[in-house]
Amino acid sequence: MPAQILKGKPLADKIKEQTRKEVEELKQKGIEPFLVAVQVGENAASKFYTDNQRKNAEQLGIKYELRELPAETTQEELIKYIEDLNNDDKVSGIILQMPLPPHIEAREVQWKIAFEKDIEGVTPHNMGLVSFGKPRLAPCTAVGAYELVKSTGIDLTGKEVVVVGHSDIVGKPAALLHLNDLGTVTVCHIGTAKAGKTPEHVARADVLIVAVGVPGLIKGEWIKPGAIVIDIGINEVDGKIVGDVEFDKAVERAGIITPVPGGAGTMTTAILLRNVVEAAKWQAEKR
Ligand SMILES: NC(=O)C1=CN([C@@H]2O[C@H](COP(=O)(O)OP(=O)(O)OC[C@H]3O[C@@H](n4cnc5c(N)ncnc54)[C@H](OP(=O)(O)O)[C@@H]3O)[C@@H](O)[C@H]2O)C=CC1
Ligand SMILES: Nc1nc(=O)c2c([nH]1)NC[C@@H]1CN(c3ccc(C(=O)N[C@@H](CCC(=O)O)C(=O)O)cc3)C=[N+]21
């Protein structure tokens, strides 16, 4: 029997509706959530995301501004720009859009974001909270994947959770979130691939989360029958968007699988906006 297709939109819509209500409540208390996205230079994938941010922020009553800086902006200028946003009491959340031009060291700038405004969870403080099992502002795509897994009703205790990809923004926090629920977590990365061991780890997975950016990396026949498969990859192949999992074959073995597009990616913006509200509350506590 082919897998159940787990779409992201129903859960994303639920999160957005809850967030919209919370925005209303905050406004009644005189708090106006305000998201600022900072884009340096131009990038098509980033433009898609910021368009999505604007549209959704408007629907939810969250104030939104995209600040577009020239590609020649220096690292020092960008840090100054971020620090000014940190010091602006009207700004609740800051997202620094990726990629940055090659002359800028992303981490050097991300780590300057005030942690109470760090709605992508890219600062050491917020990543630390995730690793201590006390997430507050956690990376949006990782949280989205985790909440999709939870939405299936699975009890993660003792389950084999395999995460492929170990980036700071997706793979690593996704692994930590599942570890916090007592999943037995394995993280596969380029070292695993070099050792030729990815297939054997994938074959054990009750829950498989893939965030690499290589189309068809995960073969359908590796997947354990009945597994939950969350495909985070976004790749353009012949003008079509596909994930990292060989979907047509995987769907015959998995129990539940997310489509690309329409799966995990759909959650990212919803979680980002929920984080803006959380950030506004965090700042209000401190005033
Ligand atoms: N839906 C959404 O909102 C989002 C989707 N994405 C998509 O998710 C994917 C991953 O994104 P992101 O984490 O930012 O990407 P990165 O490029 O930062 O990370 C990719 C990770 O995969 C690892 N890797 C590379 N090759 C292999 C391999 N053959 N086997 C196993 N692991 C490998 C890399 O390891 P190493 O660094 O050691 O080489 C790295 O940890 C992309 O397709 C991206 O477009 C990303 C963000 C948001
Ligand atoms: N600092 C930073 N953080 C990011 O998370 C980040 C970024 N920069 N730069 C650009 C990429 C791209 N990105 C996407 C977000 C949502 C969808 C998304 O909503 N996708 C849906 C909808 C697709 C559609 O409607 O066609 C899907 O895949 O199903 C896709 C891609 C986040 N990125």
C-alpha cells in the first residue's frame, strides 16, 4: 500500500490561525509585532521567501519591512545595521536572508542579532536553548519538520530517528529537537557519505529527515517499510522543484511521506511568524 502523503499546509494554516489570534491579543496590550527582513544583494530563492513572508505577515496582522541593502555592503556596515535594529524598540524580530555575498562571513553577522529578536534561532544563545532541551526561538525549518513528525501522533521514545544533513539551520537543530523527545538519533553527513554508510543508517530509520540539497540522494529502496519520511530538500531539476528523496520509489515503501513542494517547506514561514510573536513576548517580559 503506498504511503500516506503528509502535506504541510493544514498544519501551517493551524499555526498561522493561532498566531493571528495571538497578534490580536498582543495588540490589545499595546504590543505591535514587527518583522524586519534584511537582504544583501539579490537572490531568487531568497526573493521567493521574502515575498512569502510579506504575504503571510499581512494576513496575520504582523507589520513587515524588507530592507534591501546593496551587494557591496561591507561586513562592518551590515553589523552596524543589525545593531541599530537590535536597539530599535519597535522591531520585534530580525531575519538576515541567506545567501550573503561571499565577502561577508554569515556567522559573524548572525551572532550579532540580539537573541530575543533572533527569530531564526541562529545565535549561540538560542541554539544553546535547543540543545539544553528548552527551545524558545528555534530554527524555523527544523521546527517545522519536527512538528510535522509530531502531528502523525508518533511517540518518539526509543524510535530510530535518522537525520541526513547537519547544517546549523536545519539538520543539526532537527536532530536535537528529536533527541529532546528521547528519539535514538543518528546524524548522517558528508563523512557518512564518504564512508558509504548512508544507506545502512537510512534503512534503520523509523523517522527519516533529509536536508541536503541533492536531488534523488535518498533511494526509495533504502527506506524501511512504514517509515515516516520528511523531505526538506528543495532542488530545481528541469524547471521542476523536487526534494532529496526519490519520491516515486519511496512512496511505495514509506508509511507517511511529505511531498516537495507542498510538504515541509510550507511550514517554514508559519513558524517564522509564530517566532515573531514569541520574540515580541520575550522583549515585553524584559521591559
Ligand atoms: N523549506 C525550507 O524552508 C528550506 C529548505 N531548505 C533546503 O534544504 C536543503 C538543505 O538546506 P541547508 O541545510 O540550508 O543546506 P546546507 O548546504 O547548509 O547543508 C547541507 C548539509 O548536507 C550535508 N551533505 C552534503 N552532501 C551530503 C551527502 N552526500 N550525504 C549526506 N549529507 C551531505 C552537508 O555536509 P557538509 O557541510 O559537511 O558538507 C551539510 O550538512 C536544501 O535543499 C535547501 O534548499 C533549506 C532551508 C529552508
Ligand atoms: N535566512 C534565511 N532563512 C531561510 O530559511 C531561507 C533564506 N534565508 N533564504 C532563502 C531560502 C529559501 N527558503 C524557503 C522558504 C519557504 C519555502 C516554501 O514556502 N516552500 C513551499 C511552497 C512552494 C511553492 O509555493 O511553490 C514548499 O516547498 O512547499 C521555500 C523556500 C528559505 N530560505
